Amino acid sequence: MASVANTFVANFKHATNTMSRLPPLSIDRLTPEQEKLYQEIMRTRSKGLDGPFGVWLRKPSVGEPCEKLQNAFRLNGTLDRRVAELLILVVAREWTAQYAWQLHEQLALKAGLAPATIDAIRNRQKPTTLLEDEKSVYDVASELITTRRVSRSTFDSALSALGEDKLIEVVSAVGFYTMVCMTLNAFEVPNVEGAAPLI
């Protein structure tokens, strides 16, 4: 039990002491609801309370459904990880959400997304070489972000390429990661240590 407690303290201190707009939480003042959410977060995330999770832990009635929705995409999603990471990068670039971009740029490379595609998104350019599923996800995400709508031609093309279930997942994920980026920016969640910032 001591090692579990020590891990809790180490992760908690790291996450709460690096949040620039919120004062650190006191470990001995966590509510039972916060402790429960912390354990759920640590069960599925190696990075613990980094990113938006240190914010969400403060309000478990919001944080718990956010954590579950994030797992619906990350652990139980039907999208190939490569295109899921592309989607996240498109949203993170729109919001210039430093933490989200820095973390998911590395995850996108590991998932097999072409470096040229990542560079284009970083530079706010449309990638010129995309696989069919990548193009569908990029087009839907980009249109939703820039026009707040999806054109009939883009919708029909994405529905044909992805199918109904994956298209629903794409649209929902754009909304979820927009909320993530808002949280990161509003609370000025620190950048990934050692990562180059977006300009």
C-alpha cells in the first residue's frame, strides 16, 4: 500500500504544481469523489494528471464524464489510431493548444501518420498527400472548425469512406477535443517538457 500511496503523491504533486492558473490542491483535502476519479484516471493513463485531467479532477461531476468520453475515443474507438491522431492535431492547431499538439504530434508519428502531413497541419496548410480515410477525417474536421457546418459533398464522401459509426465518432471527437483545447488554453496548462511550442 505504501508504494501505491507514494505513486499517488508523486503524480499528484507533479500535476498540481505545474498548473499556472490554479493553485495546487492539498492531497489531504481531496474529497472521496476526487480520489475515486484520480484512481480511474491513473488506471488508464500513464501520464496521470497531465493535460486537462488536473483541471477536471477539481470538479469530479464534470471530470468523470469527460474521462469516460475520452476513453470512449482513445480505448474503445473504431477509428484507426493514425486518423484519430490526425483529427486531434487539426483541432489542436486551430486552437494553438500547445500541450495537445506537443503530445499528439509524437503519438501521430508513432501511429504512422506521415511527417509531411503533420508539418502541413502545423503550418496551417492542407496536406497534399492523404489516404482516403485521412482525407475524409481531415475534411470533416476542418469544415466543422472553419464553417461550423459540413457541406453535403464532404458529408457524403465521408459517409461513403468511413461509414455511419465512424463518421459519428469523428464529429463527436472534434467536439470533445475542442473542449479539451479550451480547457488547456483557459487554465494555461503547461507545455510538454522539452517540446517546441507552436507558433
